[in-house]
Amino acid sequence: MSTQGLWHDIRKNPIVLVIAVLLHVVLIALLSINLINNEVPQPAAQKKATIKAVIVDASEFDAEKEKKKRAELEKQQQKIAADKQRKLEEAKKRKQQEAKKRELAEQEKKKQQAKAQQREAEKKQAALEKRKAEEAKRVEEARRQAAIEKQRKEAEAKQQAELEKQRKEAEVKRQAELKRQAEAAKQKRLAEEAEARRKQEEADLKSRLEEEERREEEARQQAEYSRMLDSLRRQYVKLIEQKVERNWLRPPGLKSNVSCEVIVTQTIMGDVTSVSLRNCEADSTFQQSIERAVWKASPLPPAPNPDVYDREIHFTFRPS
């Protein structure tokens, strides 16, 4: 075996290199130990003894180890080659078996496809025959149904004609009854309208009479109230006139039978706000005395009724 081939085998199997290195290390260690032991001083009693030592050539030992190593490598390579050959043969056998299986499977597949195609063809043929039978049955059924439909339509037409005749007769009767009912309803409505008009006229007449009575009563009450207010107003003006006269001081040398129309403006509380005179039959002294009496009489007497109150009071002042 060449060196190049050896190194090629070592690269493929690095464990062999490791084993060789270890063997060399052990061998060098043993040689070192032997050399050290040869230099150790021997006891005196033993110096005379003759020691025969066998010197082992290291190169021969290495060559032997190398030989064994190569033999081991060759053995391993042979084993690897045998395993490789065995694996190749097994792979080839598996491929052959797989190819055979594929072939058988393909044949089985084709066989199944052929059967399926045959079943499909039979199925299609059966379906075709079934459709033909169903079509024939359908045509026959259609003929039968057409005959039944014809009979039905004829019966319906006859029944419809009879119903139409009955409907027309019933319509004539219904129209006559509706006319009679309409006439009766009209007469009833006219009678009810006449009765309603009569009742309304009576109610209107009664309402007018009541309204006239109410108005007359209101007019009477208003007249009475007006008369009462007139009487209260006269009394009210008389009270004012009397209070003014009580607060009046007669001027000296006043003639008798003098008078003056007084116009007094007051508030709701009777406070005098203005005094004016007109149609006076006396001199200015008499007029001024009247004005002083009116202002002095403020506040004027209250009105006995709110409707009697008047902001402007007119009265004629005639001293007694």
C-alpha cells in the first residue's frame, strides 16, 4: 500500500490516526522509563552481578506497529468495502422490489381502472335504459294527465256555466233587494230628517223664548241696578255736597239765593286733585270760599258702591 493511499484511508478514518498517535506516545514513555532505570545506582551486593539487556530498535518496533496498523486499516477497509457492497446489493434489491411493486401496483391500477371504466359504462348504459323507460313512462303519464285535464276542464266549464247562471239570478234578486232596502232607507231617512227638523225647530223656538226671557230679565235687573246706582249716586253726591258745606265759611254780606256749579276731580281714595267752578251767580269772594271749602273737605266721602265712584263729581252749591 502506498503512502498516499494510507493517508487517504487515515483521512477517511481519523480514529486510526488517533490510535497510532497514542501507541507512539506510550512507546516513547516506556523507553524513557527504561533509560531512567538504567542510570539508577545499584547496591554494592549487586554490582558484581551480570545483567543481560536486550536493546530493542525503535525503528523496528515502529515498523511492526505500522505493519499491524496497515493490516488493521486493510481489514477495516475490507470490512467497509464489504459493508458498502452489501448495502449496494441491498439497495439494488430494494429498488428491484420497489420497481416490481410499482409495476404490480400499476398493473393493479390499470386493472382497477379497466373495471371502473367497465362499471361506468354499465352504469351509463343502465342509466340510459332507465331514462328511456322513465321517458316512456313520463310520455304515457303525460297522455293520461292530458286526458284527465281535458275531462276536468270540461267539468269545470260546465260547473262554471251553472255557477254563472246561479250568480246572475242571485245578482238580480240582490239588486231588487238592495233597491227595496234603499227605498225603505230613503223613506226612513226622510222621516228621521223631518222629525229632526221638527225637533230642531221646537228647540230653536224654545231657545229663542228662553233667550228673550233671559234678556228681559237681564234688562229688568239692569234697570233696577241702574235705578239703585242712580239713587246711590245722588246720595253720594249729596254727602260730598254736605261735607263741602260743613267746611264752608259764609263770606260777610253774601246775598241769599246764590249758587255755583262745582266740578271736583278726586282720586280713588277721595283726595281732591282739582276744583273748578262755572255758572256762578256771585262775586269772586263767594267763589273763593267754595274752592276753600272743597279743598278743606278732602278727602271726600267714599263711594257706597264701586260702580258709583266717579273721578269727576258735579254738583250745584247753594248755601242754606
